[in-house]
Amino acid sequence: MSDQRFPEEMLARWHEHDWQFIHDAPTAPRLHMAIDEVLTLEVGAGRREPTLRIWEWNEPAVVIGSFQSVRNEVDPENAARYGIPVVRRISGGGAMFMEAGSIIT
């Protein structure tokens, strides 16, 4: 089945890619978001192969999607009181609470 938006010759199959895998040491939430943004832009521009990246956190954080409202998803006063940063990822999706050593997304 082809996608009607793209000519058949432009549609790649999963097995046609040389997938890259990254699993680094636990990292700060803001650095994770920055790395994800760079990887996303590089893959999108064709300068890097598709990449599967495993996140491991060294501190808690609330991560929200690119189109979410902080006001609708997070209690900023309580996040600040408990020292929990709120970071935004480049991709869409829902809000997630992350803790060091106890999250899989």
C-alpha cells in the first residue's frame, strides 16, 4: 500500500535504513531535549541515518510535547517548589513525568 501524498519511489521501507542506536549515560533533561532536537533536524535533513535513542535521566523532570500548553499540563509553582524542571521536546505527544532510574517511554 502506498501513501498517496508521496510518489512510490520516495517511500523508504524500514529495512532499507542503516539504523543508528544511541544509549548514553544518564543525562540532564535539558541536554536530552537539545540532543533530540539536533538528531531530529539532522535525520530530517538527510545528514544522519534514522536513530533510536534511549533516554536515561539523572534528575526528575516534566517533559511536555511541542504543542502542549505549560499552563494546562503543569503546576509550575509545585514543580519549582520540588525542584522539578519543566522541559519541552521537539516532538508532539503528551506530558510525561521522568525520574532518574525509573522511567521507560
